[in-house]
Amino acid sequence: MNTAHTVGIIGGGQLARMMYEAAIGLDLAVRLLAEAPDVSAARVVRDVTVGDCADPATVKGFAAGCDVITFDHEHGPTGLLAGLEAAGLAVRPGPAALVHAQDKRLMRERLGGELGLPCPAWRVCADAGELRAFGDRTGWPVVAKASRGGYDGHGVWRLDGPDDVGIPFAESLPVSAGGPVAVIGEEFVDFTRELSVIVVRGLDGRALSYPVSETVQAGGVCVETTTPVPGMSEDRKNAIQALGLRIADALGVVGLLAVELMERPDGGVVVNELAMRPHNTGHWTIDGAVTSQFENHLRAVVGLPLGSTAARAPWCTMRNVLGGRSADSAGDFAHVAAADPGLRPQFYGKSLRPGRKRGHVTAYGDDCDQVRARARTAAADLMGRPDV
């Protein structure tokens, strides 16, 4: 078996931090290319290079000491990554797959056009006039998105009518090192809820799906997931898992793929976003699945057999902690854990700032409503907001 033992992670956020934790149990060495010396993962990883993931000299020097490269985010230029591949370095997921998570235009063309998968109506709009024409044709409101560089609600605008079409062009579009940034108009989907399915695909093409999750978003940020998705038939859940597996196979993903979806009132779904690395909607797997998304991602990218994606309990809810009561996260958790010892916390080593993802808390058990209530109560207490 072709296994690699030194994993280079590009990006130093909390996803890299949690990958490092999983790497310890697999006896994998980790090197980190971090944006700054005090970011989340750099506070725990021993071998850290601080530099710009878009700088060729920095990335090439970093990669020289790695057997395989993987990612905490999708912002690395695919041309640079393709050069690493051409030089014989394993990059997983490879740039040919990763570009579909970086560029919404390419993603829509591939998924909705070539593969015929369910996507919202969309078009690239060169100016406000084209965006207005798109909205007049599909109906208002519409959603405008930057084709590259957006995240957590940045680079996304809800436009309620024709008078709003200038907003995306007047604001500064997100900066992307990977290519030009365009404005995409998308149909506003009248969805009943948002969903996520996470799949993992290995070097040998074998792929597994985690159970489908229901997700709750606020202000463009995920605040909660419940797994499995409540109130959905097994046939529909199986169809969504099959959709995720088909995308992973068609794009040649090696590692994790998160497919975010919107469920229409008739029960049908449309693909909203893709991510090709561990994902916020999969954090429940750390405590709620036999093999966490972080361990399975590492298993896949180094060529190890994949682990079981089965859930450990009938229900699991993950609730994000945004901001916090105080700078003492462990102290704040002490009284929460005293009231509910079954809660599982994960803090990201980040300084306290309003609205910042500082960690999450997970609850699991036999009753969906009780599990949700426990996670919500704990997260609200950790944020100092008992009314949440």
C-alpha cells in the first residue's frame, strides 16, 4: 500500500488543529503552513512554517519536507498546486478537483451542466444590467455571489429587487489568488431547511458517506447540526448520500467532500456549496461517529483504509460557540459540564471576539429533542446568552 507519513497542511485554522489531533493517533507527522504564528493550529502543531499560501517560493519550500499536501481551506492557487503535482508531490484533493470548491462558476457548470445534478438556476452577470435581467426572468429576490473567495456569508448578497442590483458591483469583491472573481446570479431557493452530506473517498476510489445532517445557518454561518436529519424517509436519505458519493467520484476527490444542500418544500434538494476538506457540518463526527471526519480525511489522503462512518448514537447535535462569556473557555465550561457531564466540548484556541467561532459543543443520546436542547443550552451558556 502506498502510504505517506508526513502530511503537510496548508492553512492554520481550527480544521488543521483538529486534523492534527487525529494525526496523533495514526502516528502521522504533520507540518503546517500557517498564516500567522498565533493562529489556531499553530498553537499546537510543533512543525510550523509561517507564510503566504499563494507565494510560490513559500509553498514549494514548505512542500519539500512533506509526503502529501492537504488543506484547511480552499484558497491555494490551483496553478501552483498543479506545479507541485507535476513535480511528483501528492496533493490531495488535487487541483483538478479542488477548483470546483474554489470557483462557483466551474462548480455549477460541472454539476448542473455536465452531470445534470440539481442546482439553482444561475448565470454569470458581467454588470448590474445583466443581473437585473436575470432577476426579472427568474423572479425576485435573487442571490448574488462572488464566484471565488467568499466564505461564511462574505461575498454573498440577497437582492430583494431591481434597485439592489448594483450592490455586488459597488462593494469590494473577495480577493482570490486563484483567478478572476465574477458575480454570479442565482435563483433564490424557497427552501424549508438546509442539509449537509459528508463523504470520504480514498485513493483506491472506495468511498463512504456519513449520515445526512440538518444544518441551521444564521448570518451566513453554521450554528447547529443535527444528525441524522430528522423527519426524512430512509429512501430520501439514501438518495442524498448517493448524490454526495456521485459528486466525489465524478470530481476525483481524495479525502473529505462536504456537499451543502437546500431542501425544497416538495422534498427535492439542490446543491448549494462544496467543500473539499473537513467541514463545520461534520464536527459532530468527533464524538458522534465511529471514525471522525478528521481521521477519515487523513486516512484517505495518506492511502490508509477508511474507517466506519456509522453514528455511535441515535441522535447527535453540534452547536457552535460564537464569541463567549469570558476569555477563560475551560473555566466557563466547568459549570456547564457539572450540570451535564455527557456534553463534549471542543475549543479552537482563539481569542475572544463577538461572533467569532471559538469552539463547539456536542450532545448525543436517544431522544432528538432532548439532545438538541442540551446542546443549545450549553452553547448559550458558554456564550453568556441564556436567551438563545
